Amino acid sequence: MQIYTLHRIQNLPISVEEAWQFLSNPKNLKTITPDYMGFHIISGAEKSMFPGQIVQYWVSPILGIKTKWVTEITHVENHKYFVDEQRFGPYALWHHKHFIKPIEGGVQMEDVIDYKLPFGILGQMVHPFLVRPKLEEIFQYRFEKLEAIFGKYSS
């Protein structure tokens, strides 16, 4: 059983409050997801984030294949972190921690995603040339989009 980790850090020239307001609103996930993924929220984004919140959406991560993804917000500490976990979707495990902390001149956002692929050895075989590059691409898009919205950080 192989569990992979994707780790990203981004600094932005905004306040913790501004970062939290944007990141804790499930509706903003569409804004920072590449258009080709066909991201569409079905339900669960009507309220501000809270523990136990279920968000359902459609996404087409690979080859345009439409997949329903259901996540639960399992932990929330306002202005510090939240965790979303897949309840139904393309991964055997998806556990995504989002951390926010103040730094000089802005905020540091850190993502730690632990994930496991389905299909045993077949999933492990496609990971390095299909799944991992796609995740890297998605998070690079997110990085660039957040910079476009909030500006580049300079220390």
C-alpha cells in the first residue's frame, strides 16, 4: 500500500484574514482549478466552511472523464488551518491539509496532501507519468492563479 505526499508552500502579500476569507469559501475552489477540469459544485458550498461540511462536485481530471467527488471538511481552526478528506471519488485516499500563517509582509499558505491510488500495483505504475504530473500541473495552476489574484510576494 503506497501512500504519496504532495507538499506545496506559497507566500502571498495579503493578510491572514484575506487569505482565510478566500480559501475557506468552497466556491473559490472553481476559481483556482484549471478550466479543462470541468469543475462544477453540485452542493455543499452554500455556507462558510465548518467541520462536517460535505461538498459534492463534478470534475474531469484525466482524459475528460467526468467523476463525482465528495469531500468532507473534517477539521477547521479559523485563520489557521482546515482539512478536507475525500469520501467518494477517484482516489483510494485523499487527505488535504491547508495551513495559513502570518509572515513578514504577508501570509504563508502550505498544502500537504496525502493520497493513495486505487487499483493496487496498476495505480502505482501510472503514478509517476500520469497522476503525479497532473497533480503538479493543477497545483502550479493554483499557485499562478493566486499570484494573479493577490500579487507576488516579495520579502
